[in-house]
Amino acid sequence: MKSISVGRIFAEQKMIKPIYLFLLFLMGLTGFAQMPIFKRYYIADVPGLGWLAQFYVTHALHYIGAILLLFLLVYSAVFYLGMLRKRFGLTITAYVNIALLGAIVGTGIFRVLKNLPDVVFSPVCTMFIDISHLGFMLTLSLFGIITMATKSKWLQQR
Amino acid sequence: MSTISRRTFLKQGLAVACAACASQVPLPASAKPAGPGELATLIDIRKCIGCESCVEGCREANSAKYPEPQHPFPKMYPARVKVADWSSPEKREVRDRLTPYNWLFVQEASVVIDGEETALNIPRRCMHCQNPPCADLCPWGASRKLDNGITLIDPDICLGGKKCQVVCPWDIPQRQTGVGLYLDLLPNFAGNGVMYKCDRCYNRIENGELPACIEACPENVQSIGPRNEIIQAAHRIADKEGAYIYGETENGGTNTIYLSPVPFDILDQSVAKGKGKPHLDKVKNQMANADNLAKAMLIAPFAGLAAAAGRIYSAAKTKNTDERTGV
């Protein structure tokens, strides 16, 4: 989230954004690594990137990233509501990001459920979850590029 | 940038989500517990005479599912992407390993039992894991587990990326190039055919019939039933007759249970292993880490909530102290 230098500045206003972007990058990278493309296209041949072709490694990293992201999202939401809401309102950029994140988290939760032992989803449901999870992530990435280019912020002073 | 009210945002978001769900998303009710309904097979290799009736039965029953690839194959890029072609008349006849046209083969082992060299025959095919990595990790949902314990690869969806084979502890699924959905997408740059393996005759089971390999066996090597009953039967026989069990705990549990007169580590040393020829070694639960991380995922939001609440409380306390001390 963007920090705005009005009133008291909390460490979170500076820290959350880089952590959030790093986690999104990690999730995007390990998410794409779920498709067998990094080995085919020599990316995993680059020294230090061999792990991108190891499906169990990238899967575990995707799950770890999801744990950290869930922690961060809830922390950020509660922190905003408790400490920043009176001074700052959310912009449309923020609402769109929140909606897309919600969709990604929601479909991701169902994907994790599907992977648990003794849980079987219908074929249509499984495909919908897989493809929509990817689609929402691509939409969020595209939207992120647009908002970075236009320097749109999440918060604006009330 | 203007703001919109939270109420409007929530209302509109909820409406969109509800519309999407109502139109096409099967609700979570479609998640059915698979445990009690799972069927398992018991393969008593002591009875197998290696006649390959099961292999022939499988080939006959499933021939309509075998790939009929289009030739020539689309050129694939980059050059490292290899064609996997088993469609020639000679290769279709291969019976000594798993191929897209041979979903079951009889593996041979020579072991010493009571001081005598004894030949054992082991029908090998997909183990139909209880928590199958091939289905869990398939990026397109082409590989999936049915609630009767069968793991199935949908040939209409599979793109042939071979991930299922890489993550399978026994490297079971086999690829055929030149067939399937990838031909309609980006055949030169993504996908490479369809993966094939035993589907335990899911269509025959749906119609109340036995899988072809079981029906064709003249020695009653295999039996099928609810997993708990099969496990009980396996243990009963093992205890009574001194046999060894494989598949009950391998990879967290499978729906294919083998009974052997010798320990499976000895059997594993004796069988020919390699491409299309799976081992009989011990296998840890490949999805165990993911299952544990999934549990941690449940805790993460509550941890975030607690951490933020603590932070807010701490900040409020600091503010009050500052105000009292006039800082």
C-alpha cells in the first residue's frame, strides 16, 4: 500500500508494499512453475533457477507464499481499519485490487481443499478453479502494471 | 482518484460473485468425501502365472480409448521437446512395459523361497493413490480422482505436459504425441499430446461390471472391493500365510494392494526397472508437506488478525503514554 506523508507515519505504511510485491512475485513465479514450461524453455537451465523445474519445491513455495500472503492481507486490513481508516479512504484502485485478491485467495482456497486427501471435486469445478485462479492472477498483474504506470494509489486522504 | 463506499463495493462484489456461482460454478457441495466410497484391488502375486490374460483383457476393453494421433506431428519448439510416439504397429504391440497402448504389464521377478529359485509375476499398472500427486498437481485438472478411488486422466483436457509422470512416485502415465487438445491451441509451443494410464475401467465399474483385467484372469489373482474390506482381507491373509503387503501405506496409501510371499525390498531388487517399468520400493507420502502447509494456511489469517490487533493496542498505548507525559 502507498504511504502518504500526512500525520503520523507508521512503519507499516513503508514496509507492507515491498513485502506485498515480493510475495506477489513469488506467488506468480511459483504459480507459473506449476505448468511444465520453465524446463521446456530453458529457464530452469539458468544457474540458480533449477528449482523452478522441481514441481514439489515450487508447490511447497507456493503454499508458503500463500500462508505469508494470507497473514499480510489480514494484518493489512485490520491495521487499516484500526489505524488509518479515519485519515485515509480507499480508492477505486484499492477496491479493484481487493476484489481481485479476494478472487485469487478464494479460488486458491478451493484449490488447496481439492488437494487434501479424501476431498474430491467435480471435474467442472476443478477446471473452473484452476483456470479462474490463473485468470484472476493475470488480471491482477495487468491491473498492477496499469496502476504502476499511472501511479495510482490505494489510499487517499479524507 | 475517487472513493466509493464500502457498502456499494460489497453489494456489487457480492452480486457479481453470486451470479458467477449460480451460472457455472458447482458449489462446494460437489466436494464429496471419498474415503468410505473408495474401491481398492487386491493383487495376490503368489497366484499369478504370468499368462498375460489381464494384459489382453485390458487391451481389448480399452482399445477404443487408445490414441489415434495425427501424422505428421506439428514441429515443436524449442528443439529439446521430444516426440513420444508409440503409434506404429510394432510399438503398439509392446507388452513388456507401460505405454500409451499398454496400461498393464506383467513384471517378472526371480527370488529364492525356501531355498528354491522361484519366478514371480507381478501385474503392474497405476496404483490409484488415495491422495494422488498426479491429480493434485495437474495444472489443468485433466488428471483427477473420482470418489470411488479411481484416478483418471481426461484425454480431452490433457495437454501432455508430462507433469503427472514426473510427480508420480512410480512414473506411471505415458505420453503419446500428436493427439489431444494441444493441437487446437499452440501445438508448436505448448503441450505435447496426451498422457495415458490405467483408469481401472471406470466405465465398466459405472455399469456394475468388473475391470477387464480382473474379469479376464483365470487364476483369480485380483479382487476388488471397498478399501477397508480389502485391507482387512490383505492383513488376514498376510498374518495367516506369512505374506507381505505393498500399497497400503505407500505414498500415504493407495487403492492397489499387493500380496507377496517375499518382502517387497527383495522383490524390488529383482525386477527390471526403468522407463515404463515401475519399482516396488518404499514410497513416502509425496503430498504430506503440502497437507501440513495447508493446515498452516488455516492459522495464517488468525495470526494476521492477532498480530494486527496487538500492534493497534501497542500503538494506542504508546499514544496514551505520550499524551500523559506530554511528549
